[in-house]
Amino acid sequence: MKIRIAFISLIALFIFIFFYFGLHQYANLDTLKAQQTNITEFNNTDPLTAALIYFTAYIVITGLSLPGAAIMTLAGGAVFGLLKGTLLVSFASTIGATLAFLISRYLFREALQQRFTERLHIINQGIEKDGAFYLFTLRLVPAFPFFIVNIVMGLTPIKTLTFFLVSQLGMLAGTIVYVFAGTQLAQINSLKDIFSAELILSFTLLGLFPLIAKKTIDFIQSRRQLENNGIENKSS
């Protein structure tokens, strides 16, 4: 209990510092555009330090579910370019998401599972069976907020390694889109300019496909099993 309280206090301290010093005010498109030249010059002078600072900051922001992940992703493209930016964002966002996932699991899962055992039983069974497919769909569809997916999945029985790997794969397409948009930063006036309705629909269909395919296969297999059982009963 003491360790948990200390852990919660440390997280609360980080969040307090973030908002007290107004760091959240810098997580916007206008600030990124205004500081792009300075940040790029720093990256040109010391690329390793710039990458480490960016990578660490991204993990902290996403791990603590602080505002600014979208702007950080755009900054990755604007400063580091498409290839390096995608590599940094892909791993930093997945590590940060997994950290948020583990925080949610450590702080809230046990209490909620004990309180709502019966209600969550069916959901837990579904996640254990098809959790990877559900998570993949959630990661591909931009309509589902990044930090909410991390927190909610932490309350489920899905394995940490599965969460990490599926998140890494599922977020890759959206990461590339955002990082590429960052390379064209001057042409972006709003985050809404990045995703069109057609693109969101494409991601949604792409995310739903493996889940639908699995459900179809499971249905066919269950029908065949019922038919085989029927044949065996008739023959007996």
C-alpha cells in the first residue's frame, strides 16, 4: 500500500509540475510552428541529444496521459523527417502507451475487477480470446482517443507483451500519416487538416477486417462442429 501511495504521489507531482509551469500551453500548433527553426537548428547541432530529449519527452507525455501527443508527433516529422521521425515516434508512443497501460493496471484494475467481478466476467473472457483484434481495431481508428485506449486496456486481462506488439503495429499507419504531415508543417492550419473523412473510413475498415475475418472463421468452424456432432449422433 505504501509503495502504491508513493507511486501515485510521484505521478501527481509530475502532472502538477507540467501544468503549474504551463508546459501544456506549448502543446499547440502555433507554438510548434514558431519554434520549428530553433528546434531544427538544435537538432542539426547535436542530433543525438535532440533525439534523446524528444524520445524521452514523448514517453513521459504519453505515459502520464498528458496533452500534446499529436503535436509531438507532428514535431517528429518537422524536425527529424519522415524516416527518423517515424522510427522515434513509433517506439516512443508504444513505450509510452505501455507505461500508461501498466499504470492503469497497477492502480485501478484489481479494485475494479473485485468490485465488478460478475459484470466484467464476460468482457474478460472476450478480451482473453479476441483482445488483440479489438486492440488492433482501436489503434487504427482515429476516433478512439489514444490515452483512453491505454487506460481501458490496462483494466482488462490482455497480456502486456500482446498490448505492446499490437499497439506498435496498429499505430504505425496513423504514425506515418501524422509524421508525414509534420514534414509539411507549413501547410497545416489545424489538426483536423490531417485526417479526412475518407482516410478515417479507410483506417476503420482496415482495423475491422481482421476482427471480422476471425469472427467469420470462428462461425464457420462452430457450424462445422455442430454438423459433425449431428452426423455422429445420427450414426450412433
